[in-house]
Amino acid sequence: MKEIYLDNSATTVVCPEAAQKAIQMMTEIYGNPSSLHTMGFLSQTEVDKSRERIAAVLSVNKEEIIFTSGGTESNNTAVFGAAKALCRRGKKIITTAVEHSSVLAAMQVLEKQGFEVVYLPVNEQGCVRLEELSQAIDSQTILVSMMAVNNETGAIQPIEAVRKMIDRAKSPALFHVDAVQAFGKMPLKPKKWGIDLLSVSSHKIHGPKGVGALYIKKGTHIVPLHYGGEQQRRIRPGTEAVPLICAMGEAVRVLPDCQQEWEQMQTLNAYARQRLSAMANVVIHSSADSMPYILNLSAVGFRSETLLHHLAQKHIYVSGGSACAKGQKSHVLTAMGLPKEYIDSAIRLSFSRYTTREDIDYFCEELENACQTLASSR
Amino acid sequence: MKEIILLKLGEIVLKGLNRKNFEDTLLRCLRRRLAVIGAFQVRAAQSTIYVEPLNDAIDMDETADCVSKIFGIAAYARACVAEKDLEQMKIAAADYLADTLDGVQTFKVEAKRSDKKFAYTSPEISAAMGEYLLEKFPHLTVNVHEPDVIVTVEVRDFGAYIRAGLERGAGGIPVGTGGKACVLISGGIDSPVAAYMMAKRGLELMAVHFASPPYTSERAEQKVVELLQRVAAYSGRLKMYTVPFTKIQEQIREKCKEEYFTIIMRRFMMEIAQQLAAAKGAQALITGESLGQVASQTIGAIACTDAVCRMPVFRPLLGMDKEEIIEISRRIDTFDISIQPYEDCCTVFTPRHPRTRPELAKVLAEESHLDSAVLIEEAVQNTVVRDIQKE
């Protein structure tokens, strides 16, 4: 039976090119990139190639890219690293109420260490209001951390406007962007938008899990989380995860033109919205101008988990909210002010270049079936 | 809205009758370097060069970065072009400078009117523009003494140009106006800086690197390639000649006294470099020596080294401290590559106690134990060349 995978914001299938590259780097070019001999040199050359590819997508220099173990480590490195580096300049940090747990949990730790963290609220569309950000930033603010695209709703945050606000307030703040959901899907211009730190992940773009990257703008000083050898400018020591890093590079290399794919996703998304809106009990939470790869909705009256398991029996894979929240009540939908019955029944569809219109048809049919056969939770 | 880049010429404007030559070389250089990015119209008028993209897809960030590294340009600015109509100029300024003005608290307007036929005077333009921007950006205030940003309006023959600020250019004089020279490059911090500095004075570059496998690795050579790629961002493309140096080093070590090793080695390097340089039309050598930095960089050692040279040797770092050199290497982005810890030809077989005051006669006596001509010829013949351009 065919699998309908609509959980691409949780993770994606690894593309064949990336998988092939990982195997090659494990079995053929297996040297340690720090080894001086030829095998080490070849390995380092491949790691560098991957670094260059990621840098090229972001229009930055390859020295500004550090490989990490994934989005969580990139976010933690950025948040803690910036807070520690600038703690003498001020104690105020600004973030949003809808960040990924790897930012929010780090912020909670910093609060315990004496930092003041401001969690900006969002509107019904899930977006931060710039006036509130502008009011919050002052000369004591040392870090602003904001995601580019929300992982549960696809809401796009106005990251290109943040730098101006920081500058206008004459604040020393570094600007961190969690771009895990946006990378490879929409144009990101860290240089142009005055971003100092930007996190990306491999497994959201058909690369392997366990690897990600952090853009650190040239001249930006952050305190490392790890200590060890000379690798990666000592910001992230330890032997590089060569197979994963190179596979990520391949995944980036074979990324389709992002504008074309965006349009393809818009078509899919619009089609899904059109079919779903015909169903009486379905409410769509993602606003129309969200990133089209993500569609958050509720089949009101049915708990997320019940629906999710029911659909899984039909080999349709969706998720309740963020996979990282493991079934907890969504803080994102809560922040958007949605009523409890919507939050309890929220389902996230997330598409990839392999998603087809037929997949959506099948999902919609099965959702309809589910609503007719399952007992409503009330 | 059309965005262009305005370039202000550096010391070229001081050149008398040669000025045209310098300007033409600069224009050629600009056209060649910009061609990699896209199609541009590049023209000079009224001491300014106008770089105008010919299609919308051109990345102006990349363009600005590219021109910021071209010698002969004292300053540059991104500007928008507006029709010579005060209303249109005001609208264009508010639109084009929105991002900049959002990020500041204070500003002032400066107007320059070189087209005297334009109906308004400079003070009138400034006043009207200032008033309009204050209305459009209510958070702004005017500060004529220490503004966060200066909005400049230039009314010239071809149109009105509106910009915020002026960036410092690479300075110097255009590459190629001063002839060609050959840099000896090891992989350390100094030689790329020396190459950059001489390119800044108008020299076209070629580079010679000495490789001693297995004492040095392919990484050391790769490091030099990367260093030169960074230099090429300023100097334009160049050729790198890699000379096999193992045999010469082994012979010196075997047949000459240890304390003379470095000085003799450097004489060989100079000889080989000048042969390659002469064959490729270069008229001088460039080294990264800084007086007193190491034993081979004393007056006595330099005298012995230069005794083999038949062409001038340029040593732009001679009077600089290490800290000053490092500052430049950071600015031109070579520092992080230079500090990668691979053995290079200069660190192989370093004597424990090198001569700091070598006498030429003794050096020559030691050197006579070697079959120099044959060794040099063999090295020159087996030299490998590669093309280097910026990444």
C-alpha cells in the first residue's frame, strides 16, 4: 500500500544523491579531515565543498558556516554563545512566544542565570507585530532571536525588518534567526537583512538527520558550547561528521529552484485548502500568506492524536504539532489565541517536492471518512 | 527604481597627462571584473565612474563587494537614479532609502548641483528633501552636526543621484598601470599581504611557490592556492607557479653548513623566481620580508640574498610590525587561511642557530659545493603552472 507522507516539517526522506554521498564518505573517503595525509586531505576537501554549497545558498562566505549536529545545537550555540559573549553589555534578550523548543528552553535556562527574556506575543496569524518589537528593544538588549518560519503553522516572521529596529535603538544586540523551516525553501539574505547568526538543518531538506549548520557573520564573537581541538575555528571542535556533512552538501546541491518549488507548493496548498474548506468541521489555522509548505488545520471534534493514529492506519502520516513537543499542547496555537477545541484537534500537514495532488486527495477522503466513523470527543 | 554604483577616483585625478591612460586601464579592469557578475554599462564623466547594471537580476551586493576591491577607486556609493524633477527625487529618496532611514534616529541632507541649469539651488533642494523625509519618517530628526546618516542628492548632467553615505574604496592605483611583478609566496601571513600591497600600487601579479614533498604536503599547496584566490579578489586573476624544491633543499642540507641553510635556500628561491619572472615578462620580485623578523630578514641576510638578484626586489612590509601586517591580513581575509598549521618550504630543515650576520664570501664558498645551475634548471623545467582567480 502506498505511503502518503505529509510530515515533511518533522523530517524528510533522504534524497538518493545524499544517501549515496554518505555511503561514499563512510566507505571510500573515510579519512579524518584533520589528518595530514592524502586521505585526510580528500575528506577535508569534501567537507569544504559542502560548506561552500551551504554558503552559496545563503550568499555568505564559507568561513562563516559552522557545522553542528542539527537545528537544536545551532540554536543553542547561537543563543547561549551570544548571551555569554555580550552579558557584560546588558541582560535583556528578546524572542517570540512561538519559537521552537530549542530556543525557548535555552531562554528559560538563561532566565535562571539572571537574564531578562521578553517573549513577544503574536497576532491571530501567528506573526510578531513590529511595533511591539520596536518598543521592546533598548540599549540593554544583547540578543534578538526570531524564527524565519514557524514550524507548526508556516507563519512567516518579518525578519528582514528586525535589524533596522536594533540599529534605531542603538542597541548592541546580535540578531539570531532560526531558519530551520525556511532554509532551501525561500530566499534568505543574512547579509542584506543584518543577521548575525542563522541556524539551518539538513533533515528538513532531504538530507540526513544529525547535521545542521550555523551561519556566524564574520567578526561576530560568540562563546562556544564545546571545547576541544582546532576544528571549525574552535567554535565547534570535534571530528567533523563527514558522511552527514557531505550528504547535507549533496541535498543542498540538488535543491530545486526555490521559487519554482514555492509556486508548486502554493498550488498544492491552495488545492488542499479548497478541498478542506468544503468539509463542515474543518478549520484552517495557517494564514493564507504563510509558507505554503505547511498547512495547520483542525477537524473540530476529533482529538489530534486520535486522527493521527487513524490516518496512520491508512498509511497517511501527519503530525499533531511539532514533533519535538511529543504531543504536548501547542504553545504556538495557544499564543495565537485559538480556542481550546481547535488546539486539541490541530493537525499539521507539511509538503515536500515529492508530494502530489493525489496524496492530498487521498488525505482529504480519509479525513472525511474518519470524521464520519470516529466517535467525536466533544 | 534603478540602482547604480558611483565610483570616485583616487589619486588618478592627480596624474597629469597620463590620467587618460590610468582611467582607461581602470575602466578596462572594471569591465573585466564585473563581467563575471553580469552585464553592466561602465562609463566615466565628471571625475566619477558610473556602474549601471543592464538587467534587474544583477546582485548589487555582489557588485558593490567587487568594486570595493578594485584599486584606483577612493570611494564608492550605491545610489538610485531619479529624473531631474524635485518631486520625483523626493519620492525616489523616500523609497530607496527606507531601510536605511528606518534604522537611524537622525539625518541631514546634502545637495550638490553640478547641473547649474537645474531650477533649484543646493540649499533649496536640501530643504525640500529634508522636509519631505521628516514627513515620511516621523521618527527622524535633523541633526546637521552629527547625523546618523547623510542623505546626499547630486544633480548631474545625466540625472539626479540619491545616496546615503559613501564607502571607502580600495584606494591605490589601477592594477596593470605599473607593469608586472612576481611574488614569492610561502603560505604564511606576510607574503599575501605583500602581494596585495604591491597590486595596490598598480602592479599586475604572478606568484611563485616552492613545494617540497614529502616534507610539505598538498595541504600546504592548497593553502597557497586559497591565499592567492583571496589576493586575486584585489589583483585580478594571476598565474601561480609551483616549483619542486625538495631536491634543492636536500642537497643544501647534505652539502652546506647548517647555519647557512636558510640563506642559501633563499638565494635559490630568488634565482628561480627571477628566471620565471623574466620569462613571463615581470620586472621585479615581491617578498613579504619584515626587517628583523627572523634571522633571514636582517640587513646582512638581505644583502646576501639580493646579491643573486638582477631585478629589483620589492619588500613592502620591511618597516612594518607583525601586528600591523596581521591587521591588513585580516582586512583582506587571508589571516584565517595563513594560520593553518602546515609545514611549508621555509620551515623545513630550519637550522638551530642560523647566521644573522652572514658574509657573502662564506655563503658563496658554501654554495660552491652544489651544482647550482643544474639544480635550478631542473626545478624551473618541472615547474607547474595554474590559473588563479577569486572564488
